[in-house]
Amino acid sequence: MSEELYIFAERYAHFSNVHTVYRDLLSGHYKPSVTVNSNANEWSVTDVGSTMMFVLYAYFYSLVEDDPKGLNGFRIWRQRWPEEEKAIAAVESQVKPLRKGLKLFRNRLGFHGSRSRKHEEPALDFFAKHSGTEVWEAMKNFKSLGAALFMKDVAKQAGADQTKARRWIDSIAAKCMQET
């Protein structure tokens, strides 16, 4: 395994963990013990859900960066699993229109921050251009494809049947093609 693939796998695991916490938070499975906003029905940029969403979006972008010096899961997957081009391209077609907005979001709100609301505005425009459902589905498909590709690798290395991974990869590709 290349060093870059190993680093990607670690970051992918962190992304998956943040995704799980956020999903559990949204479903009510996880109840934070500390909240800044006492009204659970009112959105606040400082509530735990918003914080987790900011972290999740920023982490997601860190896995699909278009900067050649950054991690890009699609490039890494193509190097490791070139035979899975169809599924990789299908997921990438969902993510590609989100990249520019996710980058602004990561840089101005998620990880880096801004010194003024005016500087934050273009990052918040991301929500005017893309629905939360659109981003969520792209993240879920990215997360699923990563897990399926890693499953395929583990099965191959163990000399085990790869049929389950093959069906999963194909189903992700089909789902993405229907959604785009």
C-alpha cells in the first residue's frame, strides 16, 4: 500500500467517524450533554449539530481536494482500482459540482475561518446553490464506495470471494447514475 493510500485510508476513517456522529446526532440517537442554544427547534450556528456539519463538510472536502498537493480520493482510487472507473466516475460526477463551494466552506468556515461576515458570505452561498440532501447523498455515496473498495481489497488479499464487494460497487454506481 502506498503512503498516500495509507494516509487517505486514515483520513477516510476519520471522515467516516464524523459522518456517523453527525448522522446519529440528526437521528436523535446521540444527545449532546452541552448545548449553547437551549431551544432544540431553533437552528443556531453554534449548536452541536451545526458544528458537526461544519466539520463534516470540511473533512469531506479534504478527501476530494482538486489541489494536486492535497488528497483526492478519486485520483487515489483510480490508481489502486483502475478497473472500477465506472463507479468512481459516477460518484465523482456527484461530487464535482460541489467542490468549489466545499473548498470555500472549508477555508472560510470549516477549518480556517474568516475575520469578517463579508468574507464568510461566499462560503454560505454554498447552501443557496446546493441542498443539504444533495451534499448528504454525495457524501454517503463517496463513503460507501470507499468502504466497498476497501472491502474488495481485503477480500482479494485474503483470497476470499469478492462477490459482495462487486455487487456493492455496482449498486453505488447505479444509484449515482440515477441521482445525477
